[in-house]
Amino acid sequence: MGLVTQIVMFVIIISVLVILHELGHFLPAKYFKTKVEKFYLFFDVKFSLFKKKIGETEYGIGWLPLGGYVKIAGMIDESMDREQLAKDPEPWEFRSKPAWQRLIIMLGGVTVNFLLAWAIYSMLLYRHGDTYIPADNLKYGILVDSVGQQLGLQTGDKILAVDGKKSRKFDKARLDILLGDEVTVERDGREITIPISDEGKATLFATQGINFMIYRQKAVIKEVRENSVADEAGIQAGDQITRVNGQAIEFWNDFTRVVQASPGKELRISVLRDGRTEELRLTVPSEGLIGVAVDIDDLSVTDEFGFFEAIPAGFTKSIQVLTDQIKQFKVIFNSKTGAYKQVKGPIGIVEMMPESWNWTFFWNFMAMFSVWLAFLNILPIPALDGGHVMFLLYEMVSGRKPSEKVLEIGQIIGFVILVGLMVLIFGNDIWNIIKRFL
């Protein structure tokens, strides 16, 4: 049922976002008395799964799940309806409307997408607050793996700022490092600024090193698995590891490193228990695991929001998500980082969905993806909303309307670009699946 849940969640999210986006075009078009010939969820290339005409508009569901569209009479779009455009303009056609009305119609979709994200983030902040780990709460600094080291970080560093901007949230600092150019840390009592190398980012993307940087913890046992090696040796929950084979141990990563490097070997472990030191012995199994879990420090805090406080906070969150997405483009288009190889299409996105239904994930993902759709659609590429907006702004500034031939050529170029991008994205999804079996 896991895959079914993932597919259903993805389809519902995409369907809601597409319908609301197209409604953003549909409603102002109808308000300005512009004829809307079709309103479709997904694309009906050659045939549709469902269609019904109500008034002057045909509503339907296509079979190709790559978005949706509204076909507005008298508008040069992907349908390339030259027959209609060859006739004299009718007062109910898009091309007959003033430029400012056409601009509102074209901006309607991205506006709805952004407003939806704003509303969802405001609702989530009001209901659940904002839970995060403050960056300055990490009294023992960070713990990095080999990928983090390649980025220039060291275990024990305290993150102060990324690209000169103070890091308030630990998780946000992780993302900022991924998208940034330099990070400022406190290391051995000194403040230093480290350039974030493209080579380090390339390794991070290639290995999908999600945990390249976590926070460091004391070596305090939270849980001992029953009948494990640790349980038989007498280790108890609450014990603090102080020494292993005479070597001083302060942090959890120091302890796990020794254990993982000692399969088949006997370890003398000193623990601090109720103010007393206990000496214990155990032999590490071949897999390098002894059956203990760390006592995770509860470093998180939650900012609570009243209803009216959540509204501006939701707006700020939406803008922050949009800003991060814009920064991602800089990383994606930098071939040295290899980030373009990790761009996901529908197949990859489905795999990101949880295997069991999760409403918090559902709403957070819908809000994030709604901002993403707004950003993509406003890009000045012909065939996207942003391309139409670009030509309309030219018309409003210059006072001259681009010829229909120019608009048609622009539409064709934009369509070719989009098809090419979709082929690359789908190909990347398929290749990532194939690689798992190689």
C-alpha cells in the first residue's frame, strides 16, 4: 500500500494545485467577459478521459498528467488556433481586451498559487507553531561527516552565519550552506569564514549526503536493547561513557567511532552512573553494533502564533521558500555542482512522498510546491505565464502590440524549450531508477 499512498498523495496535490492555478486565469477572464472555451485538468492530447460542456466552456480531464490549461478565445497559446486568429477580433476575445485586463488574467494563476501557499503556511503556524533548533543552542557545535569536511567544515564548529547573514535556525543553516557561497563559524574560539566549494557541493549532491552536518551530543545512553551485547555487559540507560580502553570519551561520535572500529575485540568501558564510575567489559560483534542508542538532547524550541500573528508570519515563510527556490537555480545551473542531476520529475517526486498518510507533510509539500509552480510559471519563457506577461509589459511600456507572428514564434520556441526540459527531467528520473539495478 506504500506506493499506492505515495501516488494518491502526489496526484491529489498536483490536481488541487493545477485546478486552483487555472481557476486563477478562469475567474478574471470571466469577470472581464472573455470567452473561455476549455478548462482542463491534465492535457487532452488527441482524447480526454472525461469532458462535459457547461455554457460556453468545456470542462474535462486529460490523460497526460503534466499540468492543465484553460483555452481562452483569441489568445495565442499552445493550441496554435490560427483559424480563429485569422478572423477579425470579437469583443469577447482575449486579444480585444485592454492590456491591463490581459495582464491580470495572465497573472491570475501565479497569484492564486502564492496566496494558497501563504494561507497554508499561516494555517500551519497557527495550528502547530514553528518548531526548530536554534543555531546558538548547539553548545557542543556540529558533527560533520566526510562530505561536510569536503565543504570545509569541521566537527566542533559553531555555525554563525551563511553569506554574512546570521543563522537563526539549525535546519535553515544546513540549507543555506547548500545554496550559499561562504559560511562563518566559530572554531577553537576564533571566528573564521570558509568558502563553500563547488566540488564539495558536487560530492554532497552525488551522495545525497543529507546528514553531512548534524549537532554533536554527549555520550549519554538513552536506551539499551534487551539481550544485546551492551545489555549483557551491564550498560544501563542514563550511563555516560567516559572512557574506552583507557581513552577519554566525551562525545557520542567518539564512542561510536571506537566501537565501529573494533569488531571482534574486547572493550573496557568506563561509565558514570549516579555519581560513581563503573567498569564494564564487552566484545563487539562483527557488525560493529552493541545495541545502544544515544540520549538525544531536546534542543528544539517552538514559536507559537496567534491567528493574526500567523498571517504575516505565513507571508514571510512563503517569501523565504520562494527566495530559497530562486537560489536553487544558481546551484542547478552551475555544472560544477552536478545539482542538475538531482532535479526530480513526477517519478522522483512520487518517491519523496511518505508511504503512510501524513497530513503535516501533505500540507507542507502542497504549500512548497505551490510556491514552486508560481515561480516556474512566472519565468519569462514563452508558453509559460511569464512569457505572456513579458510581451504584455512590452506592449504597455512601448505602446506597441507585438505582431501575432512574433507571438506565434515565441510560443513555438517556448514550447520546444519546455518539451526539452521535460524530456531531460523524465530521463533523469528513469536513469536514477536504472542505476539502482546496475
